[in-house]
Amino acid sequence: AQWALPMIWLLSGLGVWLFARDSVHVGMSGVNHGLMFFLFLTGLFRRDRLGVAIALVVFFFYGGMLLTVLPREENISFEYHLAGAVAGALAAILLFRLDPKPPRKRYSWEDEDEAHAAADDELDLPRPDDVPVLWRREPESTQGARILHFPTRVDDKGDRHTLH
């Protein structure tokens, strides 16, 4: 915030000064729009649910904030709104990497000691080599087995093919 607010304030004023129509542009609505866009985009970039939720609530309460960056009414400076929104988006793009990374979430199973982990070894699954295969027959148990013959056809070259 210590870098974003001055950047939004100066860039939105500079944008109005350079590109706005010849008129009187008074107020803080450009800074409001800039902060709104900054908060929303920073929340998206950082994947911060609270920042995005706050921005959406402000969008809801502040009315058609997104639509006011377009020319709608003659006496309202859409240029200041647009310059503020662009300045807020630019500040979000430039500054979102300066935030400290959130602390890494640790789970209780990561902090277990080795003695407790050794007690859980009896619950682990056995290795695949240790599991007996029940469907493999021994070579001497083939008596009584049936062989199924499938209907075949012979093609022009004399090769046999099953019908399926």
C-alpha cells in the first residue's frame, strides 16, 4: 500500500492531465477506481481469497464501478476513472511480487517423530513381491482344463483369422 497509493494517485492524475478532454476534473474517484482495481488484481495474482472477496463486495456496494470507466454521462469524468483503473492495474502488475510470501502451511503428519512413524509400519501395505498371486496356475495343475476353439476363417492368402 505504501507504494501503490502514491503510484495510483500520480499515474491517474498524469493520465487525466495528458489524455482528458478540456474540462474540470475534480475528486478522488480515479484514486478509488485505482485502489479497487489494484486490490482485485493483486488478490487474483496472489490467489488471495480475502482480497478478491473484498474487491467484489466493493464492486457490489459501489454500483457499476466497472462501467464508469466508459463515457456514460456528460458531466462525469470517465477519463479520471479510466486513468485510475489503468494505474491500479499497472500498480498491481508491478507490485504484487514485492509482498512477502505467506507462511507455508504445515500439517500434523509432517511433524511426527520417527518412533511414532515406526509404530505405523504395521499398517503399511506389503510390497507387491510379497503378495501371493492367486490366479497363477502351477504347470502341473493343467489336467481338467478346457480349451475353447473360436471359429476362424481363411483368407485368400491362406492365413487363419478369428471371427470377431
